[in-house]
Amino acid sequence: MRRGEQLCYTDAYARSAVGLVTAVLEGTDGRSAVALDRTVFYPGGGGQPADVGWLLRSGDGRAWAVLGARKEDGEIVHDIAPGEPPTLGDELQAEIDWDRRYLLMRTHTALHVLCGVVWRDYGAQVTGGNMEPGSGRMDFEFERLSGDLVGEIEVRVNAEVEAGREIRVRVLPRAEAFAIPDLIRTKINLLPAGIDEVRTVEIVGLDLQADGGTHVANTREVGRVRVAGYESKGRINKRIRIVLENRLPGAG
């Protein structure tokens, strides 16, 4: 498949895009998968779920529900509900469920704020993480984590959110990226050796990480973060769960 334009990596606020069908693939359970030469769908990765939404055909207004998206040979493909799929060359409008995406963007940025605070103030590395719209968890190598410390972390995270820090996304040559101290914050470097460029997400003045997900442009968009709990996953590994208290619909 010829790789199409993948707007999710360059413009997280793009809600829809018009593209041509470049491939129709057979899936399971009567489903098909469609590739476009231009799309806004995020295919999932790094703990962030894939987008859902719709494909709308120009002319007759036919619509297909997109149940998810994924990467296949570097291309983003859209898994659609069972039924007759679009055909090659069809012009479709790819439209994401924006309220869900925006909530995921806010959640992802909140987790980076948490990661930045824990690394800066306590020197703890990340060992894992995951998220759903409005909630998420991060696992740290953080042997001395306690209830009192968790309360302190929540206060510090919200102070960083309220500081209105800008979020910047860049794509760097691999050598330049790996020259940045502490860019890889996870315990294990998960970046494949064959990747020549590294996408970075910076919360200015707080955090800089290699990351492929979607984020808001300013930490104030996150809203108030509450630490919903913490638990031990072993003597050293500890898990912190967060929720966003204000689930506002997408901005703009």
C-alpha cells in the first residue's frame, strides 16, 4: 500500500479530512479495512487507544462506522462495520469522534505531566502505562511511594497544569534525538533500531519524551487532575491512577 498523509501526527486538532480510497482489505467477522491517501485517524499506540468515527462518501452521503484504526505496513487502515465496503478511488471524508479524541489528548498530556513531575522531583523511571478517555495509569520504579507522597504528587501535577505550559511536537533525526539526556523515560527503550526519525513531545519547562500520541497545545486544557489511587505491583514497581475531574467537550 502507498502510504497516505497521516494528519494525527502533525495536527492533533484536525477533526476531519477528505481522502481517496487506496486499498480495501478483507478482515474477520464480515468486516473490511479501508486505507485512504489522507486521514485524521490515530491508529493507537503508546497506551493511547485508536480513534473511532465515520467515513462519509461524497455524492450519495453513504456512511461507514469506523470501529478502530491500526497501522499495517506503515499505513493507517480503518476497520469498518460489516457490510458492503467502499470501492477503490471513492472520495471519503474521514471524521473522528472528536469529543472522545480530545478527552484522550487531555488524558495523554496529563500522564506526561505526571511522568515529568515524578521524574523531576523523585527520579523514578516509567515501567508502563495505559489510558482510556478521562483516566489513565502510570507504573513507576518507585520503591518509596506512599499515601502522603501521592497527595504531594497530585498537588504538584495540578500546579504544572495550571502553569499553562506549552506543548511542542517535533520530529528529530535519531542521532540528534538520542543525544538528548533522559529522552527515553521508560525502563526499557521500546524504539525499534530501524527508526531513523524520532517524534518528541515537550511540555516546555517540565518534560521532554519520545512519543507518538496526540496531545493538547497547553497544559491548561487538561483541567484538574485527581490521583484516584495507587497500588504496589511489587517491591519496587508502583502504579498511580489518575482521572480528569472536568470532562469538558472538545475545544474549538
